[in-house]
Amino acid sequence: MIKQIMPLSLIVALRFFGLFIVLPVLSIYALKMEGATPFLAGLVVGGYALTQALFQVPFGLMSDKIGRKQVLLFGLLIFIAGSVIAAMSDNIYMLLAGRFLQGAGAIGSVVSAMIADLVKEEQRAHAMAIMGGTIAMSFAAAMIIAPIVGGNWGIDKLFWLTAALSVLAIGVLFTAVPKPPKIVHSYSEEESKMMDVFKDKSLTRMYITFLFHSSIMTMAFFIIPMVMTQSIDDGGFGWDKAELWKVYLPAMVFGLLAMAPAAIFGEKYGKGREVFMISVAVIFLGFIAMGFATTPWVFIVGVVLFFIGFNMFEPLLQSFVAKFAKVHQKGAALGVANTFAYVGIFLGGLLAGYLMQHYDRETLAVVVAIISVAWFIWVATMPNPNNRGNVYLSLDLFDRDKVAALTEHEAIVESYVNETENIAVIKYEKDLIDEDEVRGMLLD
């Protein structure tokens, strides 16, 4: 599995590194450009989330239709073009165009769908955890490298670096990423329409969970540096920006450590819903600590709690969407989920900025606490995706026509054929039937 997943994880990590590396210094750079205003500078920083949101679904749908690798190549080429335009910018509008174009290369859902193609469901959380870990490491590396490169050689060099790394990602795509298996399903063109991914209530619940998750993340990343670096008179703790690593480093370490048990309990022991509930509760406590801390150390404890709760979601979110989605919907469903995530990023930034401008961090913490209570209820009442199981059958032993006919049974969610591995896959409801009964129906 590692051999299949690591190249895709590397591609995603290289791309996210390109987005992350400019964040610590981009607003300062943007404000110095011709025609810049604080609003436009803010749009430069977060605007990529808008185009990410717009293009996640089209890219996911396109990957379902014409193939994952082709769409990954297209997305990386768009990202390279955006990086080059941003690097060559001499005014705020050209820089803004480059950032929007960077976001338009929305390949996140395609990579997740390709991992779902390559890895059995029982291994998918582990695979998603590997991808999440590489993204987290790219974030940590970006936070360290950005000030060094930007300060010594100019911030435009950061954009050139992202373009070069994306070229490297294309090389990885065609030399190390395995070819996805050929999947044959019986769904008609009518059944494959975009709106079908909204008909499944379980999928819809996951989309809203993505929205909650990303919006609260943005609020956290808004409040953490602001409060830590603000003067004591303004309600902050007066730390220097260079000291922020003391906040992020322990938070990232504990957050990464929390991912493994979350994946184990969520997948191996079938406690995904319970993991989500614990995660939301920990995020709730983290924001209360950050909002009402009177010392920097209590605030840092709140940051650590937030990262633990936030990262516990990471290995399960994409995996659960892929579980609920039918085989012909995975790219589209993951595209919708990521769209909700990027909309959440944008809305979370707007809400955090408004609350901090007009009120204070205590108010922000209370608002997040209220949102967390609603979120907790939302996940507590969702179905557990682990209630669905899979049977893998060799087509040398079982008749494919009988496999296809199983979908008429109420306990069978779907069936499809993996032509590459010559196996049939049958997804069933564990509450209604067990694996032996599924096999028995094929032997009648």
C-alpha cells in the first residue's frame, strides 16, 4: 500500500507546500504592490480558496469520466501557470490573477478519489492518514523555509520555487504513480448525474462536516498569530513573530500523534462517529481555552487541544466520503466535499475577521463554542460508515452476472467489477446481512 500511496501523497504535499510557503509573508508582499489595498491584499491571501471551491467538483467529475492521471496533469499545469504569473507580477491585480489561477488547479478531490481506487476500504483511513501526514509536514517545512527564502532572495522566488516543485510533481505522476484499476459498473448515464451525490443523506452529512471543520480551522489560524503577537495592552501576549514556532511546534506534534489512534478506532474498531464526537469536544475545549486565557501558556494549551481535535478528523473525513459514495461517484462526491471545505475556509475567515474587528477573542470563542455544539449534535446523529462491509470475490470462482443481480437485494448497497485484478466487489449493510450470507446467495 505504501508504494501506491506515497507518490500521490508526495504530489499533494508538493502542491500544498506551494500554497503554504507564501502565507507567512504574502500579505506584506501584496500591500507593497501597485494598486494594493488591505482588502485586495486579504483577497490575495485567501482568494485561492474561492477558485478551489469552484473547481473541486468539475475536476472530480472530469476524473470520473476521462481518468485520474489526465486530470491530475491538467490541474498541475494550471497551478504552474498561476505560480509563474504570481512570480512575474508587478501589480496587485496580476498577483491576484496568479493566486486565483493557482487555486483553479483543484486536484485535491482527484487524488483522494485515486487513493480510493487503489486501496481497499479497510486500508483507506491508513492511506488518508499518510497523505494527511505528508501535508502536515509540508506545512511545517513551509513555515520554516518561507521567511528564509523570502527574506534573503525575494518573495517572488517563492512562487518560482512552487512552479519548479509542481514540475517535479508531474515527473512523480508519470514515473511513480501506479495506473488506477479498470472499474466496470452497471450505472447508467442517468444514474451518474451530478445531483445524485446530494441524494444520499449520509454524504450530505459529511459535506456539512467538511464545512464545519474547515471554517473553524480558519478561525483558529486567524486568532492564534494575532493574539500571540498583539501587545498586552491590546489583549494579546506580546510575543515576537519569530517565537510563534514555540506555539505551532508542540501543537503540530500532538496533532500528528492523535491521527494514528483516531484512524485505528475509526476504522479497525468501527468507532468513526464516536471519534468525530470526541474531536468536536476537544476543539470546543481548545477554543474556550484560547478565548479566555489570561496567560500565554493556557492559550498554548488551547492551541494544542485544537490541533488534536482538528487532526483526529484528518484520516477519516475523505475515507468516509469515499465509503458512502458509490463507485461511479467517488470523484464527484469528494469534489463536493472539498468544495464545502473551501467555502468553509472563506466563510471562517470572514466571520473571524468580523468578530475580531467589532468584538474580541472571547466573543469569537463563544461563537465557535456554539457552532461546536451544533456540530457535535450533527455528527452524533449521523450513520456510522463502518456499518457497511465489502466482500471481494475472484471472478475465476464466481459468475459476474450473479454478482450484478445481487444489487436487487435490499441489504446490498452496490456491486462492481475490478477488471484489472479480476475481482468483484460487493458492498453490503452489516446490520441486515453478513459476509457468509452474501457468498451464499451467489452459490444458490
